[in-house]
Amino acid sequence: MVSVVWWFQLRSYRDLNTAKFVVINKIEADNLPITPFSDEWAQLKKDPVPKLRDRYAELGFVERFVPIVFLLVNAALAVSVWL
């Protein structure tokens, strides 16, 4: 249950972060002569991390993966105890 709640909490934070960056990117586009946040994201998407993966792995993806691993480990432990 902890892993499921953890995953939903991370999903909520991801939605909040997405909304914040929509606002930040709009402010950049409409009011600023430079766009550091938009430029940073474009750079991360453009340059792959060598030897690890073919593109930048968003923290949201990594964070969502960890609770799933914990859920699977806990489920395996529960099954092994019951058998």
C-alpha cells in the first residue's frame, strides 16, 4: 500500500511541476528577452547521456519506477512468506 500511495504522490508532484513550467515558459515567451528554462529543456532533449541511455531520463520517470520496484519486491516477499 505504501508503494501505491508513494506513486500517486509522485504523480501529483509531477502534475504540479508540469503546471508550474507551463506558466514559467509562458512568462519567458511573453515577457523576457532570454528563455533559460526552455533552453535548458531543449538542451537536455538534444544531448544524450553517453553509454547510459539514448536520451535524458526525466526524474519523474525514475521516481515512478522506484515505487514499482518496491511494490514488486514486497509482493514477492509476501508470497514467499505465505508459501
